[in-house]
Amino acid sequence: MTKQWVFLALLLILLTGLTGCNNAKPEISFLESLSSPQPTPTEPFSVTISQDALQSDPANQTPIHFSVTFSTEILASTFLPTSVTNSGTASVTAWTITDSGDHKNFTLTASQATDGTISPVIAASSLQDLVGGSNLASTSGFDNEVTLISPLVIHINNTSATEGSSLAFTASLSRSSTQTVTVDYTINQGTALATSDYTSGAAAGTLTFAPGETSKQITILTVDDSISELTENLSVTLSQPSGDNASIGTATGTGTITDNDPLTISVSDPVATEGQDLIFTVSLSNQASYDVTMNYATADGDESNQTLNAKTSNNDYTATSGTLTIPAGQTSVTITVHTTDDLFFEQPELMILLLTNPSSPATFFDDIGLGSIANNDPAPTVQFTSTSSSVAESTTSHSITLSLSQVQTDPVTVTFSTSGTATNLSDYTLATSSPITFAPGEVSKSISMNIADDHLVEATETIIINLTGTSGAGSSLGTNQSYTIQITDNDTSPTVTSFNPSSMRTPLIPTSVVVSFDRAMNITAVQTASNWNFTCSGGGVTTGISSVVWNAGNNTATANLTLSAQPPVDSTCTLTATAAILDSYGNSVSSSGNTVTWVKGYNIQKISAGGYHTCAIIDGGVWCWGSNTYGQLGKPIGTNYSTPTPVDSTILQSDVTDISAGMDHTCAVKNGGVYCWGENTQGQLGAASPSASYLPITAIAANSSTTSVSVGYDYTCAIVNGAAKCWGDNLHGQLGSSGGGQRYTPAVITGLEANVTSISAGYAHTCAIVGGAAKCWGYNVSGQLGNNSFANSSSPVDVQLFTSDFLAISAGFFHTCATLLDGSMVCWGENSSGRLGDGTTINKLVPTPVLNISNLLNIDTGGYHTCAISPSNSLYCWGYNGAGQLGIGSGMDTNIPIQITTPAEITNSFTKITSGYHHTCTIANKSIYCWGDNSSGQLSNGNITSLNSPQLILAY
């Protein structure tokens, strides 16, 4: 039903005194004043505004501006400009009359339904006539208030309750009323049934709201039964409202009844003798008003528990599965599982009936049924099929048989032990271990052994196998519980075949030697150790055999030698078996006249420490150890060696006269030629390819009168017939020529064509002594050329002159040291960590005296440290000591020479000191001692542990 809002007010607005015009003032007025019938807030009301005929614009062409305002109960913004009708125009909240009629109607619609009072006010603004004159406007009249009242609507709610409690429905009015309001209601069955699920009075009735009342309640009592039910519902419907123009909003309310009888499912654990049926009973905790369904399936018992091992694979029972339904009102059903009456002895077995996926709301209390199957068969026995056998020692294998009295579905295990005169692992080896298991279905098993043809002269031996017990399937041992095997011997007395070592050169005469026989001998085979002879050609040593240790079951014996002292160097010692040796049976052991001979001593001639490897000339051949990344040890590339190892090349196994190890390559001099191996990316081996080679490449041909070679970081120099030649990397001019790049073949350095007596290659600079003067060239970033400059030079420059001639010179990574004719020692260049030995850490551009030492026999510069040998048979080192390369027992740097504490056994003079990147080696007592970094095995002490003091590496 539509209702209009009608504004009834009369407003008289007189407009007078327009400037420059004699016309009467226009007026604006409300045409009607009607009573308001309490409209619905969302429906429109009308306001009519007209112009008086006496106004200055009879044609009604002059725009009249006005605005409509309201009190705060309903905001002006809720009356939208789009609500204006009859061709009026709008701008924000001001509308303009533009047509020619005597009046103009505007319909304003409230967009906010709110009870309250509105007070529209019409106000005239300035008027303008056709001539363009301005008119002042005024307003008069009164405000007409209209009360807005919202419609009366009746609603009913939804509600819920647990069975046994009440459903409370509430009917409510949208607002209070001054009138009596009524509405009819009806109670409707849903899934909940009257009487059985709920009780109430009449199934229908009328609710009466007295004036001012806004809610009424309808109460329905539910029934608390013991039956499990699904959630149920009923409804209450409102109809026929009356009074105060009431209407129905929400007509129906739903009441939900929640069950309070939980339903659980359990399954029984039946027992049956094999061949009988297992009857599983599936039960409900109480009656249900609906069908209850679930899935079921059988499963084997748990193999980890021998009492839970019924299996379909053993045909213990017949598997079954499916869907089970317990009809509404019924509380249990059964599931039948068939078992098999077999002939096997078995422990009581269990199988499983598993229930899954119960239909809601039922849940499981016990979803696993255990079916127990009882055995009805006799227990099995285990025994040997016979009791003895005999085999020859030459028989490689033998086996005996065990039997199980009847087939079983469960494993049967039997244990056994061995005894007898034969010894396990020497006379025989069991191939079958205890226990032995008969798998289900097996009735025969073997115990196997390998007979040892040991070549020992022995009496007939026995192996006795005793069964000690059984387990599984109720088994027990039968009558034949012991089995005896006789092994007949097939051997004669042994013969001595060799000694180890048979011949070698060694720094120490060994105090024992291993004697080998043509076959293994038992521990009692040899009765005497006196028939051996040991002599040394050097004399002065008391020798003899103190004992012979015979290795049981082996073909070797260790003869221990008695030495009162080590024989002199270069002595030759011989061990001989000179008389018959008897075995334990009186048989003669033949010696065959075998002898063993040793020569004591190494001839260590020279040594050179490189980046991470070290090489030496030993007995005229090249031996190397340490890093072998590029084949710099003369061994196939890749494998490091932590002990001295001869190079593979036959060329370098004799007559080598000089050796020099660089960062990753090594060079040696033989018969006036130079041979190099290792890394070759810069041509430092004297050839353009290959990139690396562990076999030597000929850089300078033999018979070229080469006297010495010096290997730098990635280049090489040599003195050939008195001239200096270099090859390899020339980035900084270290080859003595300009142009950078590489040079793959040796070339003479201009200015050094003759009289060169010493040459030394460093990281990227080179120095030489010519006629007592020192010259250097190449990289000079730290002043290592010694010419009071930092400028690189690709040609030799003079080291600043001293009053004495240079005797020896050594180029390190970024510093240089030399000894002078007057006995002093000088250094120059980089001085971090004190490697110049002058008591400071300041770089020096010219030679600077080393403190505290003089008359040195040998000097050598390493990567960042320096070492020297004094005439008093003392070692001195200084500079960087991060890897212990100074040998002073700590890791501290020093800027002055520190004497190294050397091992007490060093009595002869030191003959050579060599400094590598971070390690140092020396020759003393004709032996090699090393210390410092050992990360790649460059110290040759058999491991990669670094040392901070000298350790014997290879004794003479």
C-alpha cells in the first residue's frame, strides 16, 4: 500500500524595492497546507512552490534560486538532487525554476527510513529579472513539522535445543505500538515427530501483543529418549496479522533438536580351532533410529610378534571384506571368517578384522577385532640325517644335512656349536653360521664349510658339530644331535723360498727380516732359531739372531737381528740360512741357500724447496714429494706424495747435477742439458705445449754446458756456458726483455752473455752475479731490484754498489738477499714481517745489512722469509712464520735472524739450506731435515701435519 508524504505549510515571501525597476517584488509561497498522515519514510512527499502574478517577471523566465533544509533527524544530504521532478534543474542542494508556469512542483524522496521529525524550510535567494537588475529577496512564513513513523513488522526467530529441553521461539514487533496487535501461529512437524520427539499443547494458536509489548514466546518441550537419532527439526509459521497496519516480515522459525545419545561401535575377539569359523560380533552401544554402515576387511597378524602371525599366504584363513549395515532398531550383526585345518604345528595365531569409515554420527569404541586360531597338530623335531663323514684336506668344501620332521608355516631355528682338534679359520672355515632357520615349507638344510688346504704337516683332525637347541613352531631336537668330520692331512715339510727385503739400499740396517716358506707353517713347526748367520762388511758390530717369530697359519716367519750398533755408512750386511731347520715332526726344512743383503746409506747431494713441493738429488737421481697437481713431482698428475719418491723418468734417475723447484714446476740439469716438468701455462717448461707434463721436457739440449738452473714462479732461468738464459712468463720483464707475454724457448739476456756465476729467479724478478757485481731485472713494486727505485725494468740494472763484491744472491717473492766478499749479508725490497732481517719492517730500495750474522756459507729466500747457514754450523731464519717455516718452535714472526734449535744428532756441518713458499729444508749429517707448512706433504714426514722445528725426513 502506497502512502504519500504531504507537506502542508504556507510561507509568504514579499520581495520589494528592486533597484532601477518599478515592478513589484516576486514572491514565493506554499500553495497548500494539508495534514500529514504519518507517511512511510521511504515514500515521497510534495512541496509546491509558485510565483505571484505581481512579480517583476510575468513570463516566469527569471531563475529563482532556493534551498531546502531539514533538522538533524534527517540530514539534507539524504534528499538527493536526482529526486527533483518536472524539469527542474539541480546543483548540489540548490535547485532552479526555469519554466514559465505560475508554480513549480518538486518531489523530494528520503533515502533514510528513520523515525523522527522533519522541518523543511524554503528560503529565497537573490532574484534577477530580464533587464539584469538585482532584487533582494526576503522570506516569511513558518516551518511545518511532520512526524515520520516506520511501518509495524512482525518476525519470528530460529531456535535449537538438546533433546529433553525446550525449544523457545520468540515473535517480535519491529517497534512498539499504541494499539493491540495479534498474529496467528501454526506448529509444523519436520523430521521431528509430535509426541515421540516433542510435546506441545495445541498445534496452532494466536499471539496477542498488548499496547507497548514487542515480543511473545512459544515454548515446545522435546522428548529425551535413549535412542541415537540424527539431528531433527520442526517449524512455527506466523499468519493473519492485525492491528496498527501490521505486516509479517519473517514468517517461519525453525527449531532444531540435537540428540544426546552418542552411538559407538565395538567388535568382538573370537577364538576358534583351525578348521572352525571365527564369528566376529559387531555391536552398537545403544539402539539407533537410522541404519549404521561401515567397511570391514581382514588382515594378517604382525610378523614382529610370533603370536600374531596368521597369514592368508599360508592359507590360515580366507580373506574377506565388504560393507556392513546394522539396520535401524537393531544393535548387532556378525561377520564370519573361515579358517583352514592344515597339517602344520603352529603357535596360536591371530588375524585381524579391521572396521573403517563408520557412517555419521556413529564412532568406533573398538575398531579392531582379533581372531585367535588354535593349533591342533603335533610339534616338529630337528636332527642330522647321519652322524659322521671323512674328507681329505685337499677337499675344498663339505656339507652335512639337517632335517625337519614335518613342513611348517612358521620358521624353525636350530643352533649349533663346533669342537674337535681342527681349528676354525685355519683348518676350516664355516660357510654356514649358527643359527640355521628352516623357512616355512622347508624340511632340509645344510651346514657347509670350506676345508683349508694349509700345507701344514698335521695329524688327522676332527670337526665335531653339536646341535644345541631349537626355537619356533614348538620344535625340539631329535635323536641325531652330533656329527663328526675327519680331515686327513696331505702335506710334507716346507722349504725356505726367500727373504724380505732381499736386497736394498737403506739409511738404517733393519733389525728384523721376514723369511718366506713355500707353504704355511703352524706355530710349532720350527724348533730352533739358531741356524741363521748374520754378518756386516763394515765390522765393529756384534750381530746374531735373538729370536724367530713364527706366524701361525702363515708361510712367513720374522727373524729378529741383534745389533750392538748400526754398522758404518756404506757397510754391506748379509743374512743367510746356513743349516737345516727341523719342523715339529722331525722333517728337515730346506733353506735352498737363500740370502738377503743390505747396503746402508743414501747420497743426498742437493735439495730445493718449491711452492708446495720439495725435490732432491739422491744417489744421482731426482726424488720429489708434496703437491703433484700439475705433475711437478715427476709422477702422473693428481696424486700427492708425503714421502720421498723417485721421479718416473729414466732420464732423471742418474747423473743429475742440479735441481730447482718452483711454485708448480721443477727443472734439473743433467749432462749440460736442462729438463723441466709440471705446470706449463706460461711456457716455463721450455715448450709451447703441453699445458702440463709429469714427464720431463727438454728445455736445453744435453751437452750445452749448463751449470745451474733456477726456477721462479712461472718462469725459468739457467747459466749456460757462462751466459744467462730465461724462458716462460715475461709479464713484468723478468726474462730480461721487453714486450711482456711468454717466451717458450730459452734466450740469452742482453748484457749477460758471459761471466755469470750465479742466477736466482723469484716471483717475477731475477738477479744474477756477473764478475762480482749484482744485477737485477723484472718486477720492482717493493724495490726488490735494489737500484733505489720502484720502476720495473725489462733489462738488467745494477744493484747499488758496495765496497765488497757479491758472492751469492737469492731472489724471493718480493725481496732479495745476498752475501758479500767481506763476509756480510745484505737484503732489500719488501720487508713485511721482517724478512730483510734489519730489525725493522720497512721496505728498502737498496741493500741493507742483516743484523747479528756474518761470513755465511749459504742463504736462500723463500716466499716471505729468509734462512742462512753460518760457519759455526748454525741455522738462522727470519721474517714471516705463520706456518712455522722459521723453525724456531713457535709461530711468531721476527725481523732479526733467530738461531734454530736443531736436533741433537746433527753433528756434521750443514751443507745446504732451501726456503720454499712457506716451508724450509736443509741437508745435515748427510740427511734431510724439513719444517713449516705441510698441507700437501712437502715436508715428507708421511702425513700433512705442519712442523715448527726441524724433523728428520730422510736419513743417510
